[in-house]
Amino acid sequence: MVQIIYVDYDYYKSKSGYGGSKLTEEQFAHNLKKAQAFVDRVTFHRIEIWNLTESEIPDYIKDAVCALSEQIQTFADSGQNGALKSSESVGKQSVSYQYASGASQESILAECAMSYLHGTKFAYRGY
């Protein structure tokens, strides 16, 4: 099966598309596969199961991939995958990291994706 690309950089930066400006084309391309895989997971692979073509993918799916690409880059730019240092010891060096408000990277990405997908047929858990 051929893997389709849900969104391209032109859509990401277009004012009639997502309207993004945070990512370079290289950063977008680097994050796209991970962002798209996350969307596949939270949509239960329905794009593949329903055999949708690139032109049939709704804008809210494309927007979710774009937003996830930005969030993934935010994690990369902040170091330690977006976690903040919560404690550090000097003797025998021990450092602990925590995400903002105790959230995990996974939950932050899920919240990001679901802000676009909530209430759609792609996010419905049943069949």
C-alpha cells in the first residue's frame, strides 16, 4: 500500500490553509511523518481503512497534522522533549524533568490533535 501525504508545506504556510509561520520547510518535512503517524493513531487509521485519497482528506485532518508538526518542533527546540527541569542534585548528579502541569508529551500531543478532531467521524471510538 502506498503511503499518502496528508498535507504539504504549501498548505501549512498558506493563508487559505493552516496559515503557519513557525516552521521552515525543512522542519515541517522532518516532523511530518511523526505528526501524521500520531493522527493515524488517534483516528484509528480510518484514512487508510476508508481508502481516502489525498484530495478527500478534510482540512481539519490537515490542520491537526500541521499543529502537531509545530508542537513536535516546540518539544525539539526546548530540549529534553519539551520537559522542564524540576529538580537537580550535584552529588552523583541526578536531574529530573517534568512537563508543564505534570502532563506527558503524549497527552500534550493528544490534546493538540483532538482540538481539531473532536466531534468528527475520525475521532469516534466506535464503528
